[in-house]
Amino acid sequence: MKVGDLVRWTGPPVAASADVGLITKVARHGGIIQPTPTQRTRVDSTHIFIQWMVVPEDSDWIAADHRYLELVNESR
């Protein structure tokens, strides 16, 4: 995944479960990333910052290989 890609959250049914977002930053290390309740974060994994559209206050860093994250459309 890279900056400009469009992603969708496919997680458990919650208010923001249908949210889509735009990747705005990519970090190849996890040193500044906190573990999330839905997935343990590996220190060496790639993380992406997602600007969510429906619930923008949930915008945050997330592991690029998160099981609830789906790539919708790649940027050029």
C-alpha cells in the first residue's frame, strides 16, 4: 500500500465499520505505533496513516497488513 491508495475498514459491526479512507503517510517501522485492540502490532511491520471519510476523528496509524483493512483502489 502507498500514499494515495483508497482503503475500506471491514471490521466488526460498529458505527464506523463501513468507513473508507485515504492513505496519507507510510512508515516502514513501528516505533511510534501503539498496539490496537483488534491486532497486535509488530515492531518491524509497515504502518500507514489513514484519513477516514465517515468518522475523521478515527484517523490514525494502523498496520498495513491489518486483517480488517481492505485495499479498494490503488493510486497511480
